[in-house]
Amino acid sequence: MLADITEALGRGDTAAALAHARDLLAQEPENAQAHQLLGVALQRTGDVRGARAAFERAVELAPDQAEHRVSLASMQLASGEREPALRLLAEAVQLNPNLLVAYVLLAQDALANGNIDEAERNLRLAQRIAPAHPQVLVIEGYVSDARGQPDHSLKAFTRAVQAAPKSPTAQLAMGRAYMARGMWPFAEQAFANALANDAAHAYTTVQLLVRARVAQGKEDEAFQAVDEALAKRPGDVALHALRGQMHLDLGRVATALEDFSAVLDAQPAALPVLETMIPLMVQSGRGAEVLARAEAAVAAAPGNDGAWRLLHQATVATGGDPLAVLARWREALPGSLACLEVNAIHEESRGNFEAALRLADEALARNPELFTSNLLKAREEARSAPEAALARLQGMLDKATADPVRRVIEHALGTVLDLMGRHAEAAERFRAMLRLPVEQPVPLPNVLPASEGTAGSAGSSFLWTITGLDARHLLGTLKSRLGIQFCTDRIGNLIAPDGFGVLRFEPGHPEAGSAQRWRQWREAQGLDPAKIVDWMPHVDAQSLAALGDSRWLAVLVDPRDAFLNWMVRGAFQGYAFPAEPAMAAEWLARTLESLADLGDREPDKLVLVHLDQDAAVAAETLEKALGLSEPLPSLVGRDLRFPAGHWRHYLPAFEAEFARLGAVAQRLGYPAA
């Protein structure tokens, strides 16, 4: 019977292996090897709990068998139980010093924890036993890659695949190597091979295949991979979350929310999914629903600070009472430092600086290393004791290792130095910030000439706000006055149904923007294209031509101030400022030149609104352009951006960039210097 189980596993017949194992255990319940093989079969079906119980029973019945300990240790490592797993592996090696898989697992663990020397030590031990074994070759490849030897690593992965072409582990390793080189077709093939030989359709394998296909524009095939995996594992919440994110990346918000909702139905405390859903559902007018989802997360995980944080976020987003949530949070978790910090940030946002500092000090008294509280203290010290703020931030930077954290600190240091009038030093900090990677950056769309696309006719009005201008207050004011006639549904959505979203597809792509698609979208919403004003996140000559016979309202500040504010404060559209400032200046200048050319060619189609000049004139210009009978209230809210003309302080640091922007700034009504 043991041979029958092993034979079935060897040919990939998991159902037969399970049946044989259960039959044998019904006859011999104390057979440790049968429990071991049952665990292997259950593991292939995705039954993690059942597999672990079988391995535990095998170890209990035959404690002298090293293989059973390794199988259990593998399960523990997968679930994050590192210490007991390492103990089991050490015991396994003592029982059998020639147990190859134990050294492989130890090397994998060392690699995962950044201990390259320990990984290499275990690799050498494994190579003494079987240097050409596929798993050993995979470890060799990963160690070589970690040592900065990519060519050697690819050779090792290739040898592993040649030795075991049906090994998902070897195929995944080679796929990752190709992916790192941007060789997407080769990566796709390797990941597809891994998936074809992975009976469990592991989430990681599907995710990598999806990434390789999306990188090549094969969205339909990417969805096919996920759908096939879900057909085999319909309740897999990770796959639902992946498909939801894919829909979201394509701008299909409603469809994405269906998958995300399926995840939360099964796991109410799936916090990353809930965090993604909050702004989407609020924008979709489903605030009450997402608030209920957040309450369900807290009910499912009342001791989890993350769930309370998201409930607070959802409450703020839906206009509820955040103080009531904070009070409940404190009552549920009276010792929560996270609650203290969120409370401090909330008070700071309301302008209650003394209360914010008191809460931050309370949190720091219990843990002096708290990042958020230290950052809040530094912001407040910047006003009254800037040297103390610099010292605090420098101390934080000296201890920080993660790039996203270092980026935040460099930004804060630059901001404090700016307040102190030390602009040259501030510029260096901002440049250092730009050299650190942005998490999930939104890439800049290309600035295309009119000849790249097909001319069309929209016959409408479009409003564009310069990148680097915080347009939230302005757009909110216009929305409150114009209502449904002012379209702001591109805000927060990377891809719009008409193709004119934050992200753009090149002309010729089926998702590329056109006047026809724009009209179909707006008319499907019951809107008259001739009577609406549509906010656009990006403009170039190709957009102007595609939406021809339209009027454009361009809300501007001095392009050099826009550049500076974009670099330091970010873009309302979400566009990541390039690591090289010259690239940002070039992109912004070309965008503005498209509008300036339109104004030169057809001045009646362009209305310039200079928001940083005379506020009354700016309001009157908009009122006239929009045909408003009542005056607009203030167009500028609580602006945290640099004041108009601040760019001049940074002229020595960004002389070339400002020179590139200077000519178009003059064409749009700003002084040369």
C-alpha cells in the first residue's frame, strides 16, 4: 500500500494517493510513513491544516525519522513559525547528516532573512551530498544572485530546469531571473511551465505569470491565468484579491469591488483589501457599505490596531465622528500606542497643536523610537526650535534602513531647512529624497504630438490643473456650484472608461482615448456633452486634437513653482516626480507648450486662470468662462504649498530646470525671472 501511495504521487494523481493513504491508515492507524505520505498528498490539494496534522502525527509516531521532522518544519516555515522550524531542522540533520532537503530548507531560510553567509554554508553542505540536484542548483543560483553574480545564477537556474523540467521551483527561479532582466516572454514561459506542473496552482506562481503577461500587454491572458486558478480553488481569497487589483489597474472599479467584496465576505479582517476599498467605495457613493465593512473588520479582530485604524479612516472619509471611534479604540485597547499616534495626527490636522504634542509625548514616553510621533514632534519643533527638529530628524535618519522611511525623513529635513532659509541645503535633501524609490509610483504619461493620434470632435469644455497644484479645494468649490455638470470622476482612478485617465494608452491601443469613447461614456451617464465641464488629469497635443472643437480651461501657477511643489509636496494626479529633476522639467514644459500652442493657434479655445496672481481676477475669469451668475467663494483652501515666487530661492540649485520652464512660463503670462 505504501508503494501504491508513492506511485500515485509520482504520477501526479493526488486523488488516488489520498485514497490509498486513507485506506492504509484505516487498517494501520499507527503507520508513521502513511501519515507522512498523507500529509504530502493533502499539501498538494492545498489543505494546509490537514497536511500539518498528518506530519505532526508522523513525527509523534516515529521521532527517529528525520524526514518527518523536515516535512513539519517546512509547514512551520511557510506559516512564519521560524524558531520551532529551525529546531526541527537541526534535529533532523543530527538524525541524518546526509538529508539533502534539510540543508536546502536551511539555506532558503537564510536567504529569506538576508544571511547570505549562512545560506552559502548550507549550500556547501548540500553540494557535498548532491551538487547537481535541481534544488541544490536553485539555491546555488539564488546565492550567486545575492552575491552580485547574475550570469552565474542564470546558468545555475538553467541547469536546474534541464535536470528537472517539471519542477515548479526550478521554473520559478529561472522565471524570476528573466524577469529581473526585463526578458518578459522568457519569464512568462518559465512561469507558465511552473504553473502547469503545480497541481495546487500556488498564488505566487499565478501572480508572477500575471505580472509577466501584463508587462507585455497581455491583459486577457493574465485574467485567464487567474480565472483558471480560481476554477480550481474558487474560495481562494488571495486570488480574488489579485483579480480585483488587476481590474482596478485597468480602471474597472465596479468589477474590482466585486472581487474585493468576495474577499471581505470570507475574511472580514483582510485589512489590505479593506484599505484599498475605502476610497473606492466612498468615491462610488457606497460610504455606508464600506463603513459597515470596517465595523465588521473590528468585530472580527477587536485586538488589531490595524482594523481600528481603518475604521477611523473610513469614518473620516464618510463624514462620521472620528473622535467617537478613537474613544472606542482607547476603550478596547487602552495600551495602544497606535491609537495615541492616530489621535495625535487627528488633533494636528484640526490645528490643535498643543493637544497633538501632548499625545505624541505620551506615546514617546513609552517608546522613544516611534516614527510617527517623532515626525510629528519634528514638524512642531520646526516652528519654534528648528535646530532641535533637524537633530531629531537626523537621528531618525541615522537609524532608518528602509528606503520608504528614509525618503520621508529626507523630505522632512528638506522642509525644515527650507523654513530656516537654508535653501541650498534643502535642495540637497530633496535631491537625496528623489534618489530613493517611490512605493507604487504612478508613471508619467507620454506627451504626444497631435500627429500621433486621430483628430476628433467632442464639442465640450475641459478643465485642466497644472501638475504641482493642489487642486482639491478648487475642484470641490466648482463641484459644489456646478453639481453633476462638473465631472470629477477621474480623480483617484488610474484608468478612465474613455481612455483619458491618469494613465494613458498609446494611440492605436483599443483602450486609447478618443472623442467617440468620451461621448459614449458621458451620454451613458445621462449627461449632455455640450453642457458639462470635465476635469482632465493630463493634457498634450494629441489629447487636444483627439477632443477637438472643445474649449480648455487651464488653471495655472508659475510653472517653476509648480515644479518645486510637485517635487516636494507631490502631485494631485498622483504622478511620481522623476528621480532626475531635469526629466520632470522637460515633461512639464512639453505639457505646457501644448497648451501655449493651442492659445497661439486658436485663442478662443483656451482660457488661462492664474491662481497665484490676483485672486479676484482668477475667480472672475472662471465665473465668466463657466457662465456663473453668482460669484465663486475662495478658490484656494488651506494650502500647505510653497508661496508664489518661492522658486527663486532654489534658482542656483535648479538653474537648468528653471531655464527649461522659463520660456513657456513667459508664454503663459509669467515673468522671465
